[in-house]
Amino acid sequence: MKTLVVGAAMIDMLMKIEALPKSGEDVLCSESGIVIGGCAYNAANTLRNLESAADLCVPVGKGPYADMIRSELERCGYDILIQDDSQDNGYCLDLVEATGERTFITAQGIEGAFQKKWLDSLDMDQYDSIYVAGYQVCGQGGQAIGEWLCGHGDKQIFFAPGPVICSIDAAVMEQIFSVHPILHLNEKEAMDFTRASHQPDPGNSGGADGYVPAEDILDAVRELYSRTGNLVIVTLGEKGTVYYEGDELHTVPSVKTTVVDTIGAGDSHIGAVIGGLKKGLGREESIRLANRVAAAVVSVQGPVIDKETFEKRMEEHL
């Protein structure tokens, strides 16, 4: 059985700069380039490199960006599962600072307008797991994806909400939580969401429902687990990765590497977690594999890595 990877393929415009400019300031980039990216595309690339069976479910529109994406998907051997000519695909400006940290400015296209009829046309009998990226449930396509997921609660859902986690409609988030996804996010996302979910009441020392907002990552993962009832994975950068499944907080150390840029790090990490679990590895072993994969990806420029380079970098990050 395969994994269905749902989300976006879009254009990544990479620009290397010394540091983010201040308001009104001009800066020159030292290097630039255009590649195909998108959370789902990046995660699917990791699954391909791990030889884990998966289909990439991303809408391809009509226009110059869509043409570039279609050409790359065909070159990689992906079937185009969704074709909609109503608009072009979107793009993302990736500003990469000298430290390797990245800042994204995203202009959504057809990938931000998911429709339930697209998803209902898929043959779901060939999949036992589904990955969903957060950007596609943030906005007009969120309700369609949320309703569709509620009809596939028999599958293992992997949900990576990403930095837009606090912008996802609360009703859509509840739909996704109701199918008990394995949740994958970073420390900032976990803390921001659990704090935003319980805005303080002026007459209450706790949150709006009496809950005391999370003060540390253990509080945050406990809150997230209480809402999903399934594994919660939180990446902490160089501090490693923690996971929680209702008992105690487990830590898996990071892998030392030289960071070129961090674009695609989280996407490759969740892709490797899925790939490890599908190969029969335990949860800790899958996360340990994911830490190695993420270390390999951040050691090269851009969000994806070809198979030959992937295998070489994985050997280096044993």
C-alpha cells in the first residue's frame, strides 16, 4: 500500500542575502536561483529517495509556473493527479540569510484552492496513509480537505501544519484532529498554537477555558496529544527531536552537519518519518532516520536532493 502526499508543488525563487533588510532598506543578493519546491513535493522527494511507495497529489494549473512544474513532475515520473486550468501555480520567495535561516514570502496559486471533487476522484483503495501539508488547509481549500479527510479516518493521517498553524480555521483544525493524525511540527509552531488556542480571560489566571497556556514543550505536546490522541513529533533544530505518545517526553538527538540552508528541512523530516514507519521501523528509529535525512538536506542548497547526492550525504551523516 502507498502513501498519498497531498499539498503543493510550486516555484521556489531562492535568494541568498547577508541578513533580512530593515523596512525601507535595499540589499543585494549574493546568489539566486529558481527550483521546484512546495511542502508536499519536498516530502515526496524524500519518500522517493527512501524507496517508499507514494503518489504525489498536487494540483497543476495553467500558466508559465504550471508549465515548469508539469515538466519537472513528468521528468521525475510523477503522475499528474489533479489538472485545473483556472489559474497558474504559485511561487515562494525564499530569502536565505548567511546563517542558513530562511524566510518565505508565498504567493499562492491553484495549490491554494483545493476542491473536494478533485480529492473524491482519487482511487483511495491503493493508499493506507495520507500526508497533508498545512498551507493547503489554510484558506479556501481547507474546508474541502477537512471534509475529505473525515471520510478517510481508516487511513493513517500525517499532518504537518507548518508556520501557518495559527491561521488555519478552528473548525477545519478540529476536523483534522478528529481523524487522529500523527502531528509533525517544530517548537515554535507547537508553542504558538497551544498558546493561541487558549487566549487568557481577564478574570481568569488560566486560558479562556481554564487551561494554563503552555510554558514549555512538554506542556505543548501534552495539549496537542489530548486533541489528537496520537503521536506528536516536534523538531527542535540542533537540540534534536522530541516525541510524545501519552506517557513521557522522548528525545532523539540531532545529527551534526554544516548548514547551507534550512529550506525543506521539516518537509524532509516528516517524509523520512513516514518512510521509516512504512518500512517497519519503530517510532524512535524512524525519527532517528529523519534526523539524519534532515541533516543531509540542510547540507545542500535548496529543498530537495537527488538520489545520488542523498545516498552520499546519508553516509556522511551516520
